[in-house]
Amino acid sequence: MQQKYVRNRDTLPTGHILLLALWFCFGWVGSNLVFTEKTFAADLFIETSRMNFEPIPVAVFPFRVDGFPEGFGYFPEEVVKADLHRSQLFDVRQIDGMENLRRKTPQRSLIQRVSSAGVHVSLWGKIERQIDQSTRKEQFVLHAFLFEGEAGRKVLRKKYTGSKKLVRKMIHRLSNMLIERYTGERGIAGTQIAFVAETNGGSKQLRVMGYDGYRPQPITDNKAPLNLFPRWSPKNNFLAFTSYLDDNPDIHVLDLKTGKTKNVVAYEGANITPSWSPDGKQLAFASSFDGDSEIYTIQADDGSGLQQLTVNGSASDFAPTWSPSGMEIAFSSDRGNSLQIYVMDADGSNVRRLTYDGRYNTAPAWSPDGFWIAYTCRKKRGRLQICRVSPDGRNPVQVTDGPGDHESPSWSPDSRHIVFSLTSRGQSHIHSVYRDGRGLEQLTKGSSRASSPSWGAWK
């Protein structure tokens, strides 16, 4: 990899100092930064209106599990219910008599009673444990039955087969099938979220979990004290992040299939906040190798083709995020004597300011549908919250309004949900919320500090 400003390993303070300063902007260690400016504030409001969609009533009967009495550590039907509820597209109903069905097949009379109660969509499933006679390996078969209409007629039967560790994925596929069948929209059940977790030894390592917080797994377990800012590639096959693995904040790319990591940005100073272009060919990032932090792009495969996009003297520009079209990049900058969100064309031209309310707006994240840019905003009593604004700067919306500091937003693939970190009383956990501010849900548990989430794309 040929790079013009390869660092002197004995000269690291500038990068460390800048990275610490940017942690303040992202809430890693809290922030007491104070800016002064004339306020040109647009009206900002908390959105409370419901999305213009009437949820579909649905009933999910308890699933029957055959030949596996110890179970999976969860009830399959509860996973389906949670998936449908999170989609915001279904009203999951509980009908008297359903709770007594565990390990039983629902009788025709009960299915019809559910339908006559106005719930014209109902689901039942059974899971069988089998031994493949040729390989002698254990496998599980999920049979799902769908009932529709006032008469509760069976209209569909689906079959999924896989190993024990794939059962939950099969259930998510079933949920997504229902979502797409009745709404035409693609479900997000089974997508994944990467995040930073503080280990018992004090280092920060990357983890990945289900979109519902299920079973976090390690992605990195290296000797670096800090691994930060994880970002999925568009096809979920790579993960870019900043790491001190080589004693400096460099940008690495992890091949999730092979487990191999490549250092693609190793300039002197701090190299942080990577962001993939929609085609997966480029990475935008912030670097201080030439003085103040500026936005650059490189080729993601080998780190070649360095292009500088911002030039602003003493100002710091960082945290780029590509638009879904690849034509624009939003970023954070303190060029106006306060920290605000800006948008520029992908070649660095046509820079314009988006946010005017308050003096602290940072960490932008462009929604996959292109309609919104979420960001961290400082609101009343100095708390950090999640806000969003349209790419033309109109319609600023405050999404969250709760205790603690809400930071580092990332969008779900369907642009209906936002995941972020919430820090309160010395604890930091990953939470998700609907884009209109409803449905707050804590995803990570325990005493470990979790932060900087990144929601992966559809596979």
C-alpha cells in the first residue's frame, strides 16, 4: 500500500489528542464543550404522530416442539410475536384459550373462534428434531401453518430445515415472510448489529448480536486497547473500524468470512469514523495526518486512491456518512464555531449546512431510504438526544427525549428504526427506537459498557 503521509511511529501525540477530542463529540467520555454563535434555529419538535398505517391483527399460537424436550432457551412463538410487533405493521392479539396450547395442535374450533373475533390472520408451527440417516447429524424441521379469513382456512404451509443453531434464523425467516406477504415490505428480523463492548480487562472490542439483542458474539479479540466505530459494508461481508492494533488509530477492514484483518488507512495521526460507499468500493473517513481533521476517501480493497474532500484551515471535519445514491456525503464540522451537520457532493463540492438548532449536532447517519439523516443533538439540560432532519435541512425532528445521553445513531435496513447508545448512571447500553420516537427497547444487558452501534444491511 503506497501512502504519501505514512506516519513516523515515534510521533503519535497529535493523533491521540485528536481522537480523544472526537470522543467528546461522540460521547465516549462525556462532553462539556461550549460553543457560542448567533442562533438561526428552525422549529424543532418531538414527533408523536403514528405512521400512517393501520396494524394488521394477528394471532400466533404456541408452537409444538417434538423430540427436543430441553427446548432452545426461548419459546419460538414469542420470537415471532416480537418480530411482528417490532415491525410496527401488526397488532399481535392474545385470545383466551391460546395459552393452554403448548405442545398441542390447535383445534379447528379455536382457529375459527380467533377468526370470528376479528383476527383474520393466525399462525401455528411445530418443530421436529430429526437425525439424518446418511450423516447421523441432528437437524430440525420447522413446519409453519397460516390461517386466513373469517372462516380461518389454512392457506399456506412453509417448511424450513437446518441445524439447532439455525432454528432462530428459520423463525426470523418465517416472520419476514409474513411481513412481506401482508405489507409488501421486507422484514428486518434476523439482521445484525455490531457494536463496541468494554471487556473485563478494560479494552474495547467489537461484538455482533441479533437485531433483537440476542446472543452477542465477539468479532475482535485482539491486543489493541481500543477498537472503535464499526461499520458494515453494503453486503455485510466486511466490517471497517478504527483500531489501535498497530499502536495508532488506524482504519482496518475485517473480512467476516475469512476472519482476516487488513490495515487500509495507516497515516500519521488519527484515522477514524469510516463509512462505506453504497457500492462498497470506497471508504470515506476522517484523518488528521495533515493537521486538522479532514474528510478523505480511499479504495476500500487496498487503501489506494486517496482523495481529500474538505479543506477548512483550523476547522475539524469528521464522521462522514454516504447518501444511498452515493452522490452526497453528510458530515460533522465545527467550522461555524459550533458543531453542526453539513452535506456536500461526493467530490467535496457544494457544501451546505443542515442543522441550526443548538450548538452541538454530530454523528450523522443517512437512512437507507434516503429521506432522513439521524444525528446526536444536545437538548434541554445539556442532555444528548437523537434527532433527524431531511437532507435539504427542512423538517428537523427530535426523536428521543429521555434521561441519560443518547448517541451514535444507526438506521435499520428498512429505515423504520434507529439504534443508538444510551449512557446513564455509569452504564452504557445499546437501545433501539422507532423513527417516530416510540418503542424504546434496551438490547444489551449486563454491566459491560456498550456503545457505537452499527446496523447491518439485509443479506
